[in-house]
Amino acid sequence: MAILIVDDNTTNLLLLAQLVRGASERPATTFEDPVDALEWCEDHTPELVLVDYRMPTLSGVEFISLFRRMPGLADVPIIMITTENEARVREQAREAGATDFVAKPVEANEFRLRVRNLLQLNEARTLLADRALLLQREVAAATAHIADRERELVTRLARAAEYRDPETGAHLHRMAQYSALIARQLDCPPQFCQRLLEAAPMHDIGKLGTPDYILLKPGRLDDAEMAIMRQHAAHGAHILAGSASPLMQLGEEIARCHHERFNGSGYPQGLAGAAIPLSARIVAVADVFDALSSPRPYKRAWSLTDARAFLEEHSGSHFCPDCVAAFVRAWAEVLTIHASHPDAECDGERI
């Protein structure tokens, strides 16, 4: 890295370059025209700048102001060299971004000390910035590793539920994709959309606690059996409760509330409207649509248009109207998701 010297006087440039060589091993790059110096700085980052105050093209203050606006040059130390000792001049230079001042005629020992001190400070600043960047990268890598482990855990939990439920891996994959699609249509933040995609497959994790004679019954459930089946929402929330992970917290929220209905007739808490978390309102639409349009031991698959009609018919009662509207608005993408993940090809697939 070089020390940049800008002075319209050739003699002064030679003198300053000689003084720089006595103060540092860094090479000196000199310019008589401050405009040429600024063009050089577009492709180079000097370690220190020495600039004269009085120059015909740009004043030292104007040069510093333009220099500071260039990318990556906000912290480079700048020494202004001038015969001006007025407080007004130095105040203008400080406001423009000058770091220090040296008065003409330049005293060699003072000059060397100022240059060495600023170079040492800049070196320390650069080292600190490098360490901060290294730490930031290490933290990012560790965070990504934790996120990967969380996603693996979600996948394994969802697979465990699959072994006890006639629903397939394709259903979980599709409904998660539908959920993320609805969230995007609602202009939810990208981080929420991604987290919803990963958490949605845990919606029925509570079925791990549902007896097989109910879970696998081919016919309709009676009232007593339905009451036991409905406990899976609370069971799922209990399984996922108490985690510090935002992903698991979202999974708990979805597991508990995805059977709530917009008009308050759902379970387990009878929540209504906006009292139902948005994540659960979204998953309710995605889950019911795919359940209706998928075959089960106790029913045949509905057509996609019939399943869509069911959502629209029950918008505002069973389902959140905004979520249904967002789903219908993205119908072309819904069809793509459905066609891309058929049951026969996705069973056992990672969620």
C-alpha cells in the first residue's frame, strides 16, 4: 500500500516524497493534479494521504471532501499541509475529513512522527477490522451449522409422524410449499417465508400421541374418537414447547393453532380472526387443500378445482379470507407445485 502525496508544486512533491521515505518503507505515489489523484484512487486504496491546501484545480478541502465520498476511503488518514494557520481553514478541513495538519515549512522530525503515528493507527484499525470480519464469518458459519441441525431435526420429526399417519411425505412437502407460497403472496418477510416452509411439516407432529385404532381407522370417527383425535394439536404444541429456536417456536405455534377456524369454531382454544397466528391461518389453507386433493384410506382424492372451491366457499368461516385470496391468486404456481411432487415419487423424500 502506498502513501499518496498531492501538491501542485513539483519541488514540494520531491521534498515530501523524500520525507516519506525517511519515515516509512511504504512507497510514495505523487500527483500534481488533485483530479488525477482522485482518478487513481478509484482503483487504489492509499494507506495515508498528504495533500496541500492551496491548489489551482481543487483546494485541499475540496479534494478531501471528494476523497471521503469514494467507496472504502472513509477511514484513510489524511494530513493537510499548508501555510495557513487560521482556525477557519482547519475547521473546514476537519469537517471535510482531515485527520491531522502539518504547517509549512515542514519540520522533518515532526513530520516523521506524525506520519509514523498515523500509519500505526491505520494499521491497528485495519487489523481490528480484519479480526471483526473473521469473527463475523465464524459466527455466520456457526449459525448456519445450527440452522442445518434444526432443519435435520424437523425432517426427522416429520418422518416420525409419517410412520404413524397415512399422510405421505409428498403431502408434507406440498403443503409446506403451498404455505410458503401463500406467505410470499401476503408480502411476508423472506425470513418468515423460509422459516414457515421449514416449520409447516411439523403441524401434525402431535399425532405421535394418537392411538393407532383412531389414526388408522378407515371409516369416519365417532364423537368420542374425534375428541381424542383433536388432542393432537395440544400434543404437538407440548412436544415442541420450550425451545429457544425460532424455528421450533414457529412449529409449536402452527401445531397448536392450525385447526382453529376463522369464525372461532375450531380447536383447541376456539380462537377467531386475527387472534389466530398468521402462520397457523396460512397452514390451515395449505393443509386442507392438499388433504382434500390427496387420496386417503377413507376417501378418494378431490379434483384440484373442487378443493379450491371448498376453500373459497368457506373463506371467512373456516379459513382466513386473505390467505384464501392469496392462494387463489397464485393458482398457476399451485398447479406447478402439485404436479412437481406426486405421491408416488415423494414418499420418503426429505421434507
